[in-house]
Amino acid sequence: MAKLNPAGSALVYSTYIGGTSADSGVAIAIDAAGAAYVAGATGSGNFPVTSAVQPRSGSVDGLGFDGFAAKLNPAGDQLVFATFLGGSGTDLAHGIAVDGRGSAVIVGETDSANFPALNALRVAGAGSDSFVVKLTPAGSAIEYASYLGGQSLDAAAGVAVDAAGNVYVTGSTMSPDNAATPGAARTQLAGRSDAFAIKIAPGASRPLAAAVSAASLLRGEPLAKDSIVSVYGTNFTTGAGETAVQVRDSAGTVRTAELYFVSASQINFILPAATAAGVGEVLVQRGGQLLGAAPIRVTATAPGLFTANAAGTGAPLGWAIREGADPVALAAGEVDVSSPVFLTLFGTGIRGRLGLDSVQITIGGVSVPVTYAGAQGEFPAFDQVNAGPLPAALQGRGTVELQLAIGGVRANPVTIQVK
């Protein structure tokens, strides 16, 4: 690291920062007093830490890379603080900024499942994620540290802080579920990889949750109004009062949702039928305290099929029905297509379809007639699809994929066994 005089004609100071392995400084910021803040990546287990929030590398074998952040005094002759930032995977710091209080904010990317999240917007990673860390002015403690991103590849590349203490983060994302907020300039991924911009307000963090179809459990997919939704988070049953779920839609209207199931980490609820299409959010509250907020994208139809293992994969929840015989659960064994047999499947997000001709089912790539797709009638927001007879051409195929699509929108693929 080096400092030049204003004319650029002489070095004020120049210094090494690092250990015995590879170290790289990639971002720098200066505070009002002239102290320099540096961020980058280090592979050195003996990186020169001081007043560190993380005094040791997170790498298990000492061969991986961690992010680092360091502050030099205005003279450049002393480290005020220097710290590792990372978990057991690869962690790279790409940007640093400093606010008016002297608190450093560092951003980058991590594939560590144990990145040191604290007071986090998002407490768990999903492969390769962006991260943001804000240190106290002394650099000896973390104010907050959080994963940012969705289910695909995300990398924060730059950060800025305004006079009010708001933090601005930018980078690249391949995640369709990278938490676009209601009213954002763009709410959907447009290409294979897009830039992103996030603004984080000062003060207590807003706990994030994840909302998915209770049938498909697919992240980043739209949700249908009047469908069953699962929201995942933490501490949903902690504190006084009753747990409640509210949905704020794209028009700004807030509605209380009917609950199916409540636990500390999961709530199943019905997305209100009057919810306007577009980007909204799910708010989990208890006793007036916000416990989780999940961005959602609402459409009329978003088909999902329930499965026997409740994981959105494998055998669907449903029946094989043959005239003159008792129904057989699709998870119980093989379906015999030697004589006419029909299927009843259960799901959610289906009833908002247009015509029945918009509903298609293929089994093993073979089209199967659909005779009904709509409300099941007994349980709220629970839908049913009837199809058949199954073609005799499927006989002897064994395990085959069943694919439901409505208006070209596919449900989670499931499998059945054909005798």
C-alpha cells in the first residue's frame, strides 16, 4: 500500500501488508483524518492481525483464502486494526467504505457455510453469495455481518456510505431470488447475470425469511394468489403474543393471511386471494415484533405438486384410480396401465388457470388428457388435477417423470412407477 503527495511526485509512505503466502489488496478508502482502510484477500495464516474481530483464518487446512480488512494510521507507520473475515471456504473482499463515525464497511463474496454472520439480514448461505460486514469504529467488533443474494452465484463488488449512514452495495448476480423489493426499478432477473444494487439502512437489521410454494418448495419462483405458501426463518414462535403473517402486495395493500401451520422455523399460510399481482412481501410478526420479511412475486397461476416425501420431489401425493378397484396411492407402488387407469394429483397454485386447454400433463414424455384442474373443494387453497386414461404405451417403462404445466409454466417435476 502506498500514499503519494498531492502532486504525485513523491511517496509519503509505502508499506507491505501481509504474511508468508499470497495477499492481495483490492479496495481502499480514506477517512476525514487521513487514515487508510484496505480490503482484499489473504492466503496467509500468519497475516499480521491486530485488534482483530477474527484473529485466525477460517480455512480449516490453512490453504484457503479469507477476506481481510485493515486500517493504517495517517502516517502509515502503524496498523490500527487488521482482521481476517471469512469461514472455512473461500472468502474474497472486493470493496470497502468508511462512514462518518469511522466504521468500515466491507463487501465481497463467500462460499463458506459458516461465514461469521451477526445481526444479519440473511443468516445462511446458498452456495456462492455476496457478503457485507460493518465494523465498529475501533475495528474490534462487528456491528453486523450478513450474507446477501439468492440460490445462484452472487458477488458484491463495490460499496458506498452516505452521510446518513445508509450503505449501498453493488455487484453481480445470477439469482432470480435476489430479494428485489416492492417498487424496485427492476424486479426480475433479465439476463443470465445482472448487476444488483442494495441499500441498507442504519440501525437494527431487518430479518429476512424465504417464501416458497408449500408444494414445490422451489426458491425464486412466483407464488399464486389463493395458494398455500411456506415461509422459512428463525424464532417464529419466540416472544409474547400470537404469530401472524401479513402480505403487502404491489399496490401497497396489507392483508392478514390464514395460517395452516406454525413452528419456530416454518409457517404455512394461504396467500390472500385478493393479493395484487407483482412484487410484494411477506411479513412474519409476533406481539408487534417483526420476525421475518420475505420478498415475493405474485401471479394468478404458479403450479406446484405436493409429494409424498413433502420435499417437492419423488412420488406425487395422489391416487391411481381404476374402475371397480380401490384407489392406490402413487407412492405405494407401480401403476398398471394394461387397462384404463386415471390419476388424481394434489397441489396448489393451480385454480387461477384460464381454460382447461392451458393445462398439460406429460408422463415419460407422453401427453395425457387432463379432465379437471382446480380447487379440491375440501381444504382451503388445496388444488386437484385429474388426468387419464394413461396411455398403454407407457407399459413397462418403470420410473418415469410426470410434468404438469399451466400456460407454459411448469410445476416441480415428480416421478411415478409404471408397471
